Amino acid sequence: MKQALSLIGVSFLSVVSSLAADKKPNIILILADDMRASGMNFLGKEQVQTPNLDKLAGESTVFTNAHIMGGTSGAVSMPSRAMLMTGKYLYNLEKQGATIPNSHTMIGETLQKAGYNTFHTGKWHSSYEALNRCFKEGKAIFFGGMWDHWNVPLYDYHADMNYGKRRPVIHNQAKSNKVEYDIGEYMYSGKHSVDIFTHEAVEYIQQQKDKNQPFFLSVAYMSPHDPRSMPDEYMQLYDQSQIQLPPNFMEKHPFDNGELEIRDEILAAIPRRPDEIKKHIREYYAMISHVDKRVGNIIQTLKDNGLYENTIIIFAGDNGLAVGQHGLMGKQNVYEHSVGVPLMIKAAAQHTGKKTADLCYLIDVFPTLCDMLQLPVPQSVDGISLLSSLDGKEPVRDYLYYSYMDNQRGISDGTWKLIEYHVNGKRTTQLFNLKNDPWERNDLSGQKKYEKTIQRLREKMAEEQKRTNDTSVFWNNFSY
């Protein structure tokens, strides 16, 4: 299939690119943290203000059915980011993506072999060794999951992987002058993480203006992940009294999904209170608007330096977030608000935007890039190139499979979505028609007329379980 799709991609490239055949396009991958698929204004579902992303969408292919597979712990972003960089299925990762073995080829490694300079700034949720394989330069790198946005411990790239505790501090000033060492080699205290990473990205782009080598720039924001804090100007964009609750707002989730007491779920009182949820939504939108502004700065820098026309831009999110939907706050579930992610791809010299509802995963980005650049797709990659979708031809996937730890599984064909739960020996089933009910409010699983639909989806889910190497105890004695 990968070889066939490479041929399909030639027609797409010939239409969107008038560049010289020997001039390789630059690539920028911008990744937001905890930003759900609906978190962009042009999609018309939420009040969030994203003028720069809206403009970028007007020159990109927007995948409105992009998803992650899920997670094997509460820290969903770790495997998600590893899946993006390797193109591997969730259950083919090593240690949830905390480590990436040499046998799992990464995007950066493939691009280095093709002559690209590779640079990373921002969050990195895998090992030091994996970072240094994927990139050969970098500044303002944060190793970890989350932190105070105003005091992030950072490292610059070190070829010798000297990323240990290097930042001198005195922890107990009242009793001792003993100097100890914390993680990071420096921090910009009082400067927001979004602004730090954008500064490094802008500076790097400016340095590439007169270079002949193509570049791969990875900008991995820590926002809009909590703690929800941002410069006040972005908070002032939103009046809390005007914030609308989502149509699927609930005071409590209707049953135990196995993760109701995890850290993310105690960020707001239970039962959920409308005013408190509106406060969280306002802060969430403000953080997204902050990211949007800085994406605009990156794009303008490309234009100012004559690099925009020859740059592929990919904008994506590592996972979604509930923020009050279904009575939940976090991403530890397989509802659309948590497994659905933004994904748009602007090809070099592309000026016309379009949307496609074709089903896809983030793992499909890696082979798509390979096909766009006419590079061989590494054998370790599980993803499927999306050039067929970019070219307006046949979709590459008929189903998407979702998984969260040992208690939740799901399957969707784009219209019908089945979710199965196994929690403390109790099984719960949900069935949604996503075309009629995109907010997943009306569970149809109890209606007899849908029994065959449920059976079909259960059988397909079991097939996907085997195909993706999901050996979780969830499947012990599962009947379908």
C-alpha cells in the first residue's frame, strides 16, 4: 500500500509545487499540547479566537477526522508524541514511548539522511538518546510532561547528552548556603514557555535565510496544557459571562469509566459547576489564542525571510481535552474531545485550503512526509501515507481504533462509534452516530435496532486489537 500511495502523491506534488525539482522544501512541525480538534475558530464549533491558524488553514489541507490511538497511562502525550515521531502504533512502542529503540526510525533520522538540518525547541517527552538521534541542533528544550509555564527548566542541545541536573540552587536559604543542582541548565524566570520556544524558532528561521541546506524545525509547545496561565492580554479576549458551555456538558460522568479520580479529573469540583467550567474554558481558550499568536509570528518570519513558499508546515495537537464535556476534565478517555486532534498540512507553494473528513492518525504524518519528499518510508513505520487524501482520492483508512489503559476500547468508521468499558468486572457499552450526534450525547447501544451495528463494530474492534498488537487484559474473556 505504501508503494502505491507514493505514486498517487506525484500528482498532488505536481499541482501544488512549481519549485525547482532539486530544491528540497523546508519542514516545520508545530505541536500544541492538550489542544483538541475543535479548538480552532474556523471549524465553527467553539468561541476560541485563532485568526492565524484560521489563515493557515486557508492554505492547508485540514484533516477534520485526525485522531490519536489513545494512551497506556494518564500521561497520554508521551506515547502520542512518540507515535508521531516514529509512526508506530501505540502497542508497538517501547515503554509507552519513554524510550525509542534504534529499530524505530524517527522522522528526524530519515530527514537527516536526506540532507536536512534538524532542530528542536520545546517539550520532549522521550529519552535524551531519542532526542539526539532525531535532531542535531536545538535550544530551550524541556524534558518532561508539564511545568510552571513561567519557570521552565531548559537545556540547549548537547551532542554528549549532558542533560542531567545542572542548574545551581539553594533550597533552604534560611538554614544553609549549600548549593544543590536541579533539572535544567537554565530558565527564563518570568517568561512564558510559548514565548520562549517561539523566540528560538524565529531565531533559527532567520539564520536559515542564506543557507543552501533544507531544514526540519520542530516546535513543541507546552500549551494549552495546564497550569492554565498566559499573558493577561489573551485572557482579556474572553468575557467569562459570554462563554458557552459545550452541548455535552454534564455535572458528572454517567458511570465509572475507570479514571474518575485521576489527577486531571480533580482540577474542578464534582459535580461540575457551570461557572467553574466556564472559567476553565476561558483560560483554555486564552492559552490557545496565545499559541495562535506565536504561530503567526513563525509564519511571518518565514515570509520576511523569503522561506514561506518553500516550506511545508504541519500543525497538530498531541491529544485533546474534555474541560467539562461528559462531566470530565482530562484526556483519559476515548471520546472525540480527547482522541480527536487538530491536523493541517500546508504543502510548499500551496495557497488553496480544503478540508477532508478522511479518517487518519497522527502516525500517518511520518509516511506522508516521506511521500511528499519522495523518500522511502522506513520499514519500522506502521502509519499510512495520506497523500491519497491530499490528492482528493480514496481514503486510506476505513476504521479508527482507540484504546485507553486496560479499561476502555473504541472503534469508529466515521459515522458509527462504539466504546466498550471494563471497570472492576463491570462492562458498559456506548454507541454513537457521529454524523447526527458529533458531541456524543445520545447513546444508542440500548436500542434493539442497532444490535447488528454493534456486532459489526465489535468484530472489527477485535480485528484491530490483533492487528495493532493490543495484548491488554481488557481482552481477557471479552465476548463479541
